[in-house]
Amino acid sequence: MQLADDSPDEFEVPDAPLPTASRTMAAHARGFVSALAQAGLARPGANIVEVASHGGHLRPFFAEAGLGTTVLEPSPIHAGRLRREGARVIEVSLQSAGEADAVAALGPVDLLVDHYLLAHLRDPDAALTAAARLLAEDGRFVLEFDHLLPTVTGLQVDAFRHGHRSYMSLTWLAGALRRHDLTAVAAEPQPVYGGALRVTARRSAAGGDPEASVAEVLGAEAAARLGRLETYHDFAAGVRASRAATRRALHERAAAGGRVAAYGAPARAVTLLNYYGLGQPLLAFTADASPAKQGRAIPGVRLPIVTPADLHDARPDDVLILTWDIAEEVVQQLEGAGSWGARYLVPIPRLHEAGVA
């Protein structure tokens, strides 16, 4: 799936936080590498190549496991940082790697890893062409990406945001892989980012039947009618209803004298706050732990971004968690720093209260 309108290129911020700044995402990244090692795909001596999504955030976890990798990173900012950290880096994008002699010189790749990059590329098919060219005869290509199925069924309108150029299903990916003589042999749903999918592919000539997980995910996508336009009309209607209910609830809270602030300044918050029409005075501000974001504002609604300490000092009655995909971590963090009896709200799929552990 793609949006009808194109969007500008992403730009790199030198001090932007990596996804693994979150405890939840760091644990997930470590578990990802561990699973590859346990399956025998990531092993000492293997030629492992990482496609550097989000600044090469997997590399420290491969290093922690005693595994060396090569990182493909087209951003000079991230490539420079990775080199300073001791990484082996080739400054090229996977979508242009088919023409890159430096990449070809790597030799056959035993394990090619794409952790959330493919959806960011203007030409994902070119990236698959490069993947097929790089992969050893018995190599594996492991991808993880935001899965269209929970995006649609969970009314996750904020998944549609700057940087994401496509929204992928296994139905599409399996067909795209086949065009490049690759076969999806495993598909494992993941809990992060509101619902992701980890797919393992190999050369079709290697033979062997895919695991049952592939048919299960394809069946779930078919049952959800992801291939029918009516499904997206229903999605839009559900999102409109959620927006109306959220605005109504926050207006009622404000009319009763309640003070509401937000937590988090992820890219997805730009979509949610602007489409829902949420800014001051309904929301006082949003707090974020990243120093790179503090003192700035959410584009469009211009909601100020402050520190978590500012949030504690203000002691709002309600906290709307914009990083709702790690809501449990956020609640634990805020409660651990000192509880004041706030109610924690999650906006997706519909406004509801988060539990306090």
C-alpha cells in the first residue's frame, strides 16, 4: 500500500535518538539478534550485512553477541558515527546497491538483515533486486517491518507518517520476493510498533517448504480483506469515529477543570495530533526524554516539547501517551519517578485508560 501523494525526503539529525533508547525496543533488538543466533543464521565467521535502518541500531547487539557485521548506511551523519564506534561501514543505500562495486566486493552474504528500512525507500523493488544479488546460495534474508494487518485492524492512523513510503503486507512481500527468485519461508508477528512482522526469505532454488507461519499470516490478511477497497473505507470511518470520541472526551475533561498534557514526541504523533486537531489549549504540552526534541514543538499544532521533569512539576490530571506502542514502559517510568495520581490515556485504537502496574 502507498499513499496517493509523495512526501519529501527524510533528513538526518545528528543527535537524534536511536529507537533502542527505549528499554522496550532495546530488549526487542537484543532478542532479534539472539533469535538469529539460536537459529544458526547469525554465527561467528558468517558474512553478515545489516541494512542500516534508523542509524544502524542493531550493530551494538550483534557486537554484544560477539558477531561482526558490515553496515550499509547511505547517511554521512550515521556512517560517520558508526565508523567512530568501530563499525565496518559501506556508504550506500540498499536500493542503489545493485550498481555498487563496493557492495559486490563483499562476496556472497550469508545473512542479510533489514530491520525497518524497506518501507522508507522510494524503490523497495530495487532493494529486493540488490538483496537477491547479494545473497549466498544458502543465505537468508531477514526483514522486519510494520505490518499492514494490525495497522488497519487497530485503526492505527498515526502509522501513516513522514518517512514511511509504503505499508507492507506479507501478501505483497511474498509476491515481490518471488519475482526475484526468493521465497518467504517464515513469518513471525512481533508486538513492537503496534504490530510488526518478521519474515525470513531464501533463494527459491534452495527448495523446501515454507513454515506453516507463512500460510497462517497470509490467511489472516485474506480474512481481514486487505485486498479490498471497502476495508480502507471502513478503516477511515473507524478512525473518524475515534477522532470524534477523543476530542469529545478531552473537551469534557477541560470543561470540568481537568488539566491534560501528553507524553512523547514520536514522528507518528505529528499525524495523530494534526488529524485529531489536538494542541493547546486542550493539551498543555508534551514531554519527551530526548534532549534533541526538548525545547522544540510538534509540527503543525506547534505543541511545545518539554522534559519529563517539567511534566512531573506540572502534575496534570491526565497524560495522553503519544508513544502508545510502549505505553507500559512510559507508565512505569513516570510512576517510578514519583506518582501524583495521574490518569494515563492511550489514543489508539480508541481512547482508553492505560493500566498502572
